[in-house]
Amino acid sequence: MKSQKAKRQFVICIRNEDCEDLELRKIYQVLPDEPSSKSGCIRVIDESGEDYLYPADYFVPVELPQAVAKVFSKVS
């Protein structure tokens, strides 16, 4: 059986209180982190280039066309 690649997930930042490494209205790639999602956080690659946990309500999920998602993944 073929293994399927995990679908890349992206979000747009809608809040950034006390988070210098987040820009409003910017698209960020989400990294899987199930334990954190259960506590209301998501892991994203922020402006520092590193992945960190942020409150999930700082973001809104977005669906990007596959070609666009691929480009965003390479840039991150």
C-alpha cells in the first residue's frame, strides 16, 4: 500500500498580541503537533524561521491551491 503524504496546512494570522514573530494577515505553515492542538495551540513556522506554539485563535485556516502550497512549503 502506498503511503500518503500528509496534507500541508496553512493559516492566516488574525491576532498577534505579545507575539513579535507574527505578522497580521500573513500566511503561515502549520506543523503537526496533536498534543498541543488538544490544549488550544498550534505549531507554526514564524518570522524567526523556527517553529513555535501559538494560541490557535490567533489564526484562521486557509485552503491554498496545491501549486501555491508547494511554493509556500519551500519558502518556509
